[in-house]
Amino acid sequence: MPGTVPSTAGDIDIARVQSSFWGKGFQFFPNGQTRIGCRIPGPGGQGIEGICQTRVALTRSIGTGAIVTFTESWPAKKFRTHGPPQGTLHHSWHFAVKTGGRVVRLGDNGAFPPQASD
């Protein structure tokens, strides 16, 4: 949770991403490996109620220690760019935390995210 001290290797990797150049817009995601209700930034500054999840996967890749993934989910009836207003939409962002602590953005995938509409 915000304001807590990272206690596990995964928490430290999450903190590295959230404090990096690439991770500045991801502070509203949990800073531990969990899934919580959140307000996703969105159209008009109001935001959208959704679910935010943070995951960390340790890797065996030479030079990379972990992959941190931020995933947000929201009701299609609250925000969508096409298709019927049914179901739940998702978007994920992926970051590598290199062995020396450097953060590299790997990419993203999923439905068009609400915060990209502002």
C-alpha cells in the first residue's frame, strides 16, 4: 500500500518501476503483489472505478531479474472505444527490472486504456 516500506524482492522491484522514468504514471497501482479496487485516470479527469493489479515474475534470463506487470480492468459500459458496452475490458503494461536495477519498458497490450483518452 502507498507509504509502506518495500519488504520483499518483488515489492522492491515494483518500487523501482513506480519511481522510474517509465513508471511515473503507475503510482495508483498497488505497490505490492495484489489486486485492489482503484480509480483509473480517465476522460474529463473524473476517472473510472476499476480493478488494479500488480504482479512480479522472477526471470532466469541473464541480465533481467524480474518482470513487473500492471493490469487494470474496468466495465465496458463506463469506457470503450468500440463494440457493445458489455463485459470487462483490460489493459496491461510490462516492465523489466534488470539485474542492476535499471527499468526497461517492454510494452503493453489490451483494450484502449481510459487514461490514454485525455
